[in-house]
Amino acid sequence: MPKTALFALLAALAVAFPARAETLNLLNWEKYIDQSILDAWTAKTGVAVRQTFFDSGDARDEILTDPLSNVDLVVISDNAARLYGRRGVLDAFDQKNVASLAEYPEDLRARCGAFGVPYFTGTMGILYRSDKVSVPPTSWNDLMNPASALKGHVAMYNDPTEMFVAPLIALGKSINASDEPTLRAAFELLKAQGPAVRTYDYILTSSQDRAYGDELYMALGYSGDQFALNETPKSTGDWKFAVPREGTLYWLDCMSVVATSPRKALALDLLNHVASAPNALTNAVRLRRPTPNLKALAETPEDMRKDEMIYPPAEVLEKSEAPRELTPEGIQIRRRIISSLVNFRDAR
């Protein structure tokens, strides 16, 4: 996100929604909660919910850590929830504050730490337009070394974790690798892929670009993105999602309360509302994403539970890894690599 746009957004948040306003501010990915859930809570409490959208972890973190942002709740990755919880940016809570926590498995609750409720789980994979890609991708090599017809039609994602999933798995390495030799080897694979890449912006953002959005046929993305892409105004409805056979990143998002929120009681009430089984089920079905709520999972329609784009086979998950907190040195190397790739792209 451009700095000027970010500063304008922060200023708008601070001015439009002063601390005393009966409005909660939710920092979230776009198209990542069913609006009816928020509307029902507003009808019950009289408190409006305003969403501010981000399209990368970096953009989220800049807003989250700005003292003027006036954010009350945030949807955040499990690693970031624990990190910002330790730093005092997010508040800790338990079942006394959020009774719905009891409906979630202990292992996922542990991944959010004491600083979030498990929101959605999922995988990284390959998004593709089935009207343009005749053979569905089955391997990360289909993204890293795409067919010649896809040159200039691929979207990657300039995130220091997600960008490296494909090349590291292709190298037989951990997605959490931080050592310089391994990351340099991944850089070589990403450079070789470069001529096929049209953009390094997140596909839900880049697909809306008027200049080239219609020319993106394959992308790195999250499970569930295919449904959001197919609902966009210009979509042909042909986006699909594939989890490569080599395994992938198994991610978890958490919903958390910001420590500086002046409306914490309301924020915790909304959090409990969203996390409750009936609303977790509604959210999962409407967005077609896998819910971590055990009661909601038991009520999930059978066609969804059998859909491997939503619930990957056990053998794929067994070969997948959860993201871990990267070393500062590893993050720095990854960011330098991303910057170099973007510069190479811009120079072409």
C-alpha cells in the first residue's frame, strides 16, 4: 500500500471515528466475513461495525501498530497474534471473556495463544482460470515453471512467508527456512519464474486492476480465494483452486482485540458473537471456507466437507507445514529478494 494512501486511511479512521463513537472498527481482509453476521450484532446492540481492509500482512501491521489507527479488532495470522500479543499490541482473554472459545480445539487455540479466537484455517495453493488453463495444476512446478502460454499471466504474492512456499517446497526444504544458502536457492527459482509473472500483488487486489486484471490466469493464493474471485464484477466465474501434491502451508487466522481499544467490552462481545457456532457455520457456508469451530463443523453441509478445494485430503495435510515465526535475519533476506524481483519485473 502506498505510504500516502496509508496515511490518508489512518487519518480517516482517527477523524471519522473518534474514541467515544458507538462504532467498532474491524481491520480485516476484504470479503472475509459475512455481512449478515455483523448486521445481526448491530441490530442487537445498536453499535455499528466499520471494516477497514488490507491486502497484505505488512499493510495490516502498519495500521495495527499505528497509535492513531483507532482499531478495535483485527483478523490476524496465528504467528502475528502471538507476536503482537507478547508486545502488548493485542489483549489476552479467555473463556471468561469469550465463552465461544470452548467450541474450538485446543491445538488451534494454542496457535492463537491467549490473544485470539481461531477464525479460519486453510492452505496455500494455486489459483487458476479453468477457461484459460486447460490442464489443472497438480504440482508447485506448474506455478514455478508455467507453460509458455502463461507468460505474463501469473500473479505471485509479495509476502515474506507466502512468496517462498512454492520455491522452498520445490527445493525439498522447509517453508520456514531462514538460512541464506537455502533462500538464495529459492531466489534463483523465483528469478527463473520472473518472465511469467505479471504482478507480485495479492490476486484479490491485482485482479481488479483495470490495466491487466483480466489477463491474470494463474496465481499464488489462499484456499477460498477462488470463491471471492468468482464473485467480483468482471469475473468469468472460472477460478478454481488446487493444492499441490507435494504439500503446502497450512495457515490459521485468528480474530483478536487490540489493546488500545477504548471499547474492549463491546469488542469482546462482538468477538464472542462472531465465534459462536451458529455464526461460525454461517460464515463458513457463505464464504465456503473451513470453520475451526467444532460444533459448526459438525453441521457443515456434506458437499462442503467433501470438497477438496475446501478440505484437502489428509495425505496432503500430512505433508504440509504450519508457518513459524521467522528469524529477523531470514525476514530481512526474504524482503531483499522480493524487492529485487519487483525491480526486475519493473525493468522488463
